[in-house]
Amino acid sequence: MSSHHAPSSPGTLSYEQAGVNYDLIDPLKVSAQRAAAATAGHLAGHGFTEVAASRGESAYVVDVGPFYIASIVECLGSKALVADEMAALTGRSWYAGIAQDTIAMAVNDLITVGATPLVVQAYWAAGGSDWFGDATRAQALVAGWKAACDTCGVAWGGGETPALAGIVEGGRIDLAASCTGLVNPKQRLSVGDRLAAGDAIVLLDSSGIHANGLSLARKLVERLPQGYLTEIAPGLSYGEALLAPTVLYSPVTEALWAAGIVPHYNANITGHGWRKLLRHPGTFTYRIHTVPPVPPVLRFIQQQAQQDDQEAYSTLNMGAGFALFVAPGDAERTVAIAQGLGIGARVAGTVEAGPKQLLIEPLGLRFGDDALQLR
Amino acid sequence: MSSHHAPSSPGTLSYEQAGVNYDLIDPLKVSAQRAAAATAGHLAGHGFTEVAASRGESAYVVDVGPFYIASIVECLGSKALVADEMAALTGRSWYAGIAQDTIAMAVNDLITVGATPLVVQAYWAAGGSDWFGDATRAQALVAGWKAACDTCGVAWGGGETPALAGIVEGGRIDLAASCTGLVNPKQRLSVGDRLAAGDAIVLLDSSGIHANGLSLARKLVERLPQGYLTEIAPGLSYGEALLAPTVLYSPVTEALWAAGIVPHYNANITGHGWRKLLRHPGTFTYRIHTVPPVPPVLRFIQQQAQQDDQEAYSTLNMGAGFALFVAPGDAERTVAIAQGLGIGARVAGTVEAGPKQLLIEPLGLRFGDDALQLR
């Protein structure tokens, strides 16, 4: 990410300055992706094939005959560090929400390919056995994990709870979730071939920062005299706002299918902000005419980090957690279905023939073809 | 584990003394298992059902109609710390083997239910971006991961490579693998209903400590003046011996199926040593008449930790990495198939009607019904 845009002014805090250096990680990712791609042929030995278009998408898909199997593993990231700080400041446990965040990282990616999430596995690697000795925190993690599974209609299959002193920091926990699902029936597969000029872009609201951009958000705390307890709205602290759990979007994609709506493409808006709208490999212009309201915590981060809109929308979700690209005739019904599930939604724009770019017209922003290099 | 047996003498180093306190972890595990079991009903909403007998087994299995889907996530544990120490001492990278270990933790568990592993996802959470900047080490991890996928005939679907400063220790990496597979055709399902008195117990050789018992092995280094460079056999250091990669057993289970042999039950011999032979929920006596040779590194650990055989076989694999319970008429052919793949194997004993116990007759050992409480 660091190579894609420079901070806009000397006082600006960029994601790179917050401690993540993608120049070091990217060569490994490229070589891992190349090695991974070279293993696809093994599936033929079992009578199956990969869906090649799923390489580079958010979940990996295999054609096993009667349906497709999708699988994924996803990391929470550093949001648990905020929960730990807030627990020390408030005496409450925030791990029920953290559990939902972790599952959301996996489920919201898995559904982009059209999969129904079926089984979630828990990966809870603590810095020592004593992490699990805080029964209130541990029970919050269990209860939140269960509740998120209930919301998504997935079975919690099991998992790992290792104590990894010397690898995970003392008092900390490394959280991840793996998820397996089915694309069933197979016409639900969504890996981009259906996207067309004229499609509508429906954006589903986020609840706040979700679980991306936390390195930046944590770095900002150093600039705040009251730290996480800084009020960003009446009665709402920065820490509490950051810890709003990530929205689980699979009830929406399941309800759309039940209503006969098959999205032409989906994008989970995570670490690259609105640039994720450029994820599809094709050449289209994405013209946004309506932007969702910006959650107070994201507006606060933007202001504190002295980011202009170009930078903020390229890193943070700015109120849009998930994008559904649907046939124009399905757009309003898609919005209604999401809203019926309590998730804010709006028809935000259209897909057009034209050069690959994202135009956020209400803000006068443009992101070009080179803004997102994920593959 | 700590509650199940006490160290045999004051000089003995037990697993508990090596820093893992299961008394703190177990209450969480029990409550997580209970919550997880309560989510199984969600599968009915998708037209599927769980294989209830797989709860408590090594992988979770769902009946999706034409076949079963099995899934799992598994952690490497602390073996990477040995690789880091040995890299400092020898200037070599040991991460190709570490990659194989990580995949083995997932694959060797997944195959116990009769599944063919299809897709592996990588979870590589480093203490900072700089971990990936050591190109030699990073490339060894990639190459080893690819090679293990090739051995197992699985597709490497993708994964996560987060930099988790503040959660994972600087300079360290938390490695895990998730794996999804199919039980196909469905008669390959192995969750214990076939096990019967008269069955033969075939043990497949381990390559050494595999990836369990490393906390104990690392603790012992403090007692060794030459540390990891201590010679445990001519030209073989303690560190190098510990880092022998875990054997990947899926080629054996696949070859057995191709030969028309369906094991009645399988046990991956990991953290609870030979007590894993008691894993099946039924009431049988497991009588061992032949034990495999003990790898030098495990004999060395036993001696240095001053463990008697009872303690060593209850914690370490002592040369047996995987147990296949097969019809007596299939036993010799099972051995021949494994040996044909370069994996040492032997008919080690029989399953008998009788009280639940494991009798290792050549060593005069007995483990009773209370020796293993995993569920």
C-alpha cells in the first residue's frame, strides 16, 4: 500500500507511518501466490478443479461437482489491543464484540464469491495459559463467538486454543477464524463474470472502523491527551466507538438469494477502503452519486490524522462496509432487503463502460486503475 | 493434562513444569465446546446436518448430501522457536521443515475422519513486517509449504500474512494451517462406529518429536551446557533432531483407499502421546505386542527429563506418529502400503473386548480409562 500514494501534508499520519510496511511483505506475498497457484493441479487427482477466477478473490473456490466449496482463513488484526486497553480503562470486557469482528473478517470475505458460510473454526492463540484464566473475558469471547455464529447461521466446528508463550506476547491473544462454505446451487457463484455496464452499486453501511485501519487508529491515541476516553460524540468515547463490532453481512446475501437476487459481484470493503470497489479485474468506471454518512469515529480519525478525503477514502471504509453490484432492476429491492435486516443500505452509484476508475462525485474524488494492486 | 498424572520423581521435568497449565485452559475449552455444539442446528437451515460423532474427534464433519465435508484449523505451536534458535546457531534457515510441520498438524488430523485433504490455507502472523524481510527464511517457508502441499496432493488456496506488532513477539511468527477436505465416497467416513474387537493396530513411524512436546524439549535446553548443539548421536545435534519435519500421513490413507482398505478408526498421535490410542469413545482393551524403535531425540528427552516409560509414553509419540485400526486381514497389507511410500510401519497390537485400557506389554505399561480426557 505504501507505494500507492504519499501522505498529503507533513502533519498527515499515513498508514505506513502507523507501522505496516507492505514493501517488506509484498515480495513474500507474490512468491507465495505463485507457489500456491502451482498447486491447483493436485485437485485433478481427486476428480476436481479449482475455479481459477477465485485466485485473487477473497475466498478460494473449488468445483467438486454438485456444488462449489469455498474456504478461507482470516486474521482479526490488532483490534484486540484496543479491547485490552479499554478493559483496563473501563473494567469491562470487550471480547464479545472482538469475537464478532473475527468471524466477520472470515464470513464477509467468504460470501463475496456467492458462498453460504457453513462451518467456522476458531483460532485463539494466547500468550500464555493465564490469558484463559480471566473467566469473564474468556466467557465473553465464547459468548460473542457463539452469537456471531447464530447470526450467520453457521456451525462452530471447533478450533484451537494454544498457549504460545514466546511467540504471542504475554497478556495478548492472536485471533483468527477459518470458514468453509458452499456455493449451492452453482449459479450463485460470483467471481466477476456477470458484472456489466449498467449494474447498480449498492453500499451496505458499516458500523464504524470494523477491523481494518486499527494500526492507524491506535497510533493516533498517542496524540490524544485523554487517549481512548476522548469523547468523539456526546457520551461516546473514542475507544468504545472503535470497538463497535464489524457488521456481519451474510444474512443479507442469504436473504438476497432467497428473494431471487444474485449479485453480479461483491466487494468486502476492508483494508484498502473504497479502492476495494476497483477490485474486479475488468475495465469499468464506477460512478458514485451518493455516499453514506461517515460514522463519527471515522470522521474523527480523518480529522486527527489530517487526511484529506482522497487519503481517507483510500484507507478507511468511511461508512460503507460491503458493496453489492446488482442488476439495475434489483437495486431498490436489494436496499429494502438489507434494511429489513436492520442494515443500512443505499443505491450509491452505477457501473459504466469506460476506463477503470472510481469516481466519488459528491466528494470530487477519482481513483485510477493503479490505485489498487492486490493481485 | 496436568491433573492426570504427577511427575514420577523430584528431578523429573513434566509437561506442566514446562509452562503449559491446562487447568487454566480447560474450563474455557469446555464452555467453548458446549457453545459450539449448540450451533449445529444451523446446518438444518441449509439442508445439511453435522456428523455428531465428529464432535470431539480431530476434525469436524458435515453431511452435505453427496459426500461429507471435513474442516479443521491447527496451530504449529512453539516449534518455530527452535528453528529461530538453530538459525542463529547455524546460519541456516529451518523454515522449510517448519512449513511441513504446520501443514502436518492440520492434514494428519483431518485424515483421521476418512477425509481426503483438498485445500490448505496458510496463516502466517508475524511480529512485524520485518519478519518477511529476511528473504531466505521467507522463501524457505514458501518452498516448504508448497512441497508439503505437493506431497499431500492438496491445493494451496491462499491465506493471511499479517504483521501483528504488539500481539506476536518481534522477530517471531505464529503459524497455523486450515484444511478442508471431503469424505468421498461417504463410506470412507471414520468416526469410530466400525472399530471392533479383533481389529489390528498398525502404527506408522514418526520422524522424531513432530510438533508436540516442544515446550518440554525447549525447557530441557537450559540443562544442556551446549544447548541445541549438544550431540545426541554422532553428527546429529539436539536442535537438528528436534527439527526433523513431521511425517505427512495422507499419502498412506489415500493409498489405503485406493487399495480397498478402509480403516476402522484412526488416531493421530500428538500431544498426549500413546494415550491417544485410547481416543475412541468405546470400551476396548488395546494390547500392544510390538513397539517401534524410539527415535534418538525422544530417547534423549526422556533421559534428560528423567521420565520413566509411563511418563514418556503418555506425553511423547516415542516413535509412533499415527495409528490405523484395521480389519485383521488388512493389517499386513496396510504395513506394506505404508512401507512402499517410505513410511515405516508395523503391526503393533490388537483391539480386544475388555475394560478400556492400553497395555504396552513389551514395556509392562498400562494406561487406564482415566488416562485421556479430551472431550
